[in-house]
Amino acid sequence: MDNARELSSRLQDLLRREHSALADFLLALADFDRRRFWVELGYSSLFHYLHRRLGMSKGAAHYRKTAAELVQKVPEVVEPLRDGRLCMTSIIELAKVLTPENLEEVLPRFFNCSRQEAKAVSAELCPVEVVPARTVVTALPVPVAAARLLLTPVNGVQPVEPEDSVAGAPPLAAPVAVTAQAPRTSAEPLTADLRRLHVTVSKRFMEKLEAAKDALSHSHPGADAEAILEAGLDLVIERAARRKGLVKRPRTVVAPVAPAGDEGGGDPRYVPAAVQREVWVRDGGRCQWALDGGGICGSTHLVELDHTVPVGRGGKPTVNGVRVLCRFHNDLAAREVHGDAWMDRFTGGARGRVGNLLTSPPVTSRP
């Protein structure tokens, strides 16, 4: 751990230098642009100077040109860039809404924002003209390579090519490597409350959506795709809450009691619903693993209950004895107690630990 902390300290120092160098570069670039020195060097714009003379990609040149112009207009952005509260990915959105007049109110809202979060803030401050709500379904053509993949031999059997193959096209018998890509989903902020969602779905999904519209035609007459999907999401969230014991009217119990026979052979990992409910509420459904630099992990993905003291070492299913951890840190906690050799039996080995955390059964408590 000492080596990890030493390297972490060095990385922090290097990051401070990077932030400082970026701020100094933008200050110098702003002065260079203000004096239009790029004209004397024969370039038609600051962008062309950055791209052609300094060899930046067009994207990097655009970001730095925008940042240099913003520094000239509002010099106060330099210090947040120097200490890392602002990053280049949020500069484009910040430049759309920041003025010397609204500086104190607007600038802090972009601190520590990702690009998507900055887009949301920008959309709230300067909403775009919203077009009428509509649902558009577009059929996507099957790539030729994917069609060829369907005709590659399977278990030694060669599929027959279709009779209507295009004349002159190369034979389809040879196997073709195709890299599968996950469907792309993106949400574009329009206003403080509206988002335009772009998602690629299957024909099967569209059939289910139509079936859901029919199923809800009485309770949700005339509902559009958003209303149908939101109704489905409400059911998923409600079911997840019930599994955590977060029901609206929980049953009243005198005291959380484990199943009969717990002392002599019952399930020692059993956590009463009342305890589950209180722990989920107390921890906010977020991973409570303490980080070395302060604070907690805070993840809400693949979270589960964990005994702070392993069950095999006397851990009890009480409110103080149970916490919320994400699966990664639940596994890490188990490794600290039982060692890698033992845990590798359940997670597929050292190299497969992180990946298997996404597919292995939940580790709700350690033995």
C-alpha cells in the first residue's frame, strides 16, 4: 500500500502540473490571439494555426480556440482550469452561456462537470427551441459483412448462398470477421427538463412496445412511447425497491429475528427485511467502501448488502453489522479476509476478477 500511496502522490503532483501547464498555455494562447500573431505567420485563423502549425487534431484545436476566446472575455476561468475544477470537455458548453455579468452565478455550476453534465447545465440556462414531440422509427440496413457472417460454416456445415445473390459480388463462402458493437444510446439535453433520446432497438423490442400499448390501452389511453416506457420503468424500480424491503407500508415487527434454528444450523446469512430496509435507507443505496483519499465509493451499480464482520467470524445481521457495497468492493472485502487463492475459486482467477464481478452471482455476505 505504501508503494500505491507513493505513486498516487506522484500522480497527483503530475496532474497539478498538467492543469497548471494547460492554464499557462491558454493564457499565452489568448494573448497570441488577441494580438493576432497568427496573421503575421500566414494563417487565416487561430484554428488553422493550432491545427496546421502546432499539429493539433481539429477537435483539440477547436476546444483550445474556444477556451482562448473565453479567457479573453472572462479571465476568471483561468484559476478553475489551473486547479482542475474546470476541464476542457466542459469549455464548449460553458462558453455558450458565460458572460462577465453572470459570472458568479453560472461559473460554479460547471465545476467538476463531465461533458454530458455540462451540456445539461447549458441546456437549462439556454434552452434550445424545442420541436414538437415525436417518435421516429427508422429501419437500419444489415451490413454486408454481417450478412456474410450468417453464411460462414457452423460446426462444419456450409450454409447455402441465396439464389438472388448480386451478380459479380464476391463469393460469400469465406468466413468474414465482424466486430460486434453495442447499440449506441445517447441523450441530448434540450431544456432543463427535456431530453432527446437516441437508441437503437431490435424489431422484437418494437413488437413488445406495441403489445405494451395494447395492454395499457385502458389505463393509459392514447399513451405515446415515452408514457409506455416510463410505466415499465416504474414497475422495474418498484420491484427493485420491494427486493430491498423499501415498501410503502412495511409490516411491523417487534424485533428483527432470524429464521428459527439460526443458532443451530439456520441460514446465518439471512438479513431480516426490517434490517434490509433500514440499511438501504441509511446508506442511500450507495456503496459505503471508504476511499484512501477520503469519502466513499458511492456507486449505485450492482450494489448489495454485506456483513461488515464476516458471518463465519461472528458477524450478525443487525443494522450496525450490515452495509451496502457494490459488487466490486464486496469482492475486495472478501479477498482481504479470505485471500485471493480462496476467492479465485468463485471468480475465475486473478485476471478474471473484475470482469467476473459483472456476471457472477451476488455475494450478499461473506462466509
